[in-house]
Amino acid sequence: MTKLGFVVASAMLTVLIGVSASAHHSGAIYFEGTKLEHKNVTVVSYTLVNPHGRLVYTFTDEAGNKVEWTAELQSANYSRRMGLDPSSFSPGQTLSSVTGAPSRSGAPFIRLDRVVFENGNIAQLTGPDRGIIRAGAK
């Protein structure tokens, strides 16, 4: 293979790998651009792992049914930088609200953007004010 052929092949491979990685990490493929808020939720389970953490919770819908949803978090490293740790949520804990982008498939699944705790603290996981916002601080 000539030097030029090698350079062209390497460049094409780099572009293809980049497109694949970008497609996997783009939330627009899996989640709507809108936000969905669930109020008065109860934590079922929480795992802070890679590649994505999970918060499973229940709430009562408009029809009076108890429904279970799963919220996808960012990676464990990112979530820790935002102020979350393995003890941030525990089974049975009540949260004032959970907000995120709903799944395009219609499954009970969101990409988590924001959590409001009963004490008024906020875990803001997206946007310019990311991090834990203490009650009364803003």
C-alpha cells in the first residue's frame, strides 16, 4: 500500500469511527427534545455505574395508577462531578419531582435532567447551572 493510500484509508476509518461514536452519544436519537416532569415520586432503586447510571422510581399517574419509570443518568464520573454519589438516592425515598427528556419509543424511560429533593435541594444535571443547588441558594 502506498503512503497516500494508507493516509486516505486511515482518514476514512477515523471519520467512520467518529460518526458511530457521535451517533451513540447523541441523546436526540433516543430521547425527545421536550421535557417531562413527574411529581411526588418514590425511589425504587439507584445505581451509579458506567456507562450510565439509573434511577428507577414510581409515581401515581393521572388515572390513579402506580407506574414505574427509569431515568438514565450520565456516566458515574460525570454524575459525581455534578454532586451525586452512591448515597444520593435510596429505596423508599420521596422526591418532589424528576424531570427529563422522554424516550422516543414511548417506553417509560427518560434522560434525567433535574431532581428536586423534598428538602428543596436541586440536582441540576444539564444546562449552565449544573450541580447541586442548595435550598434557598438561588
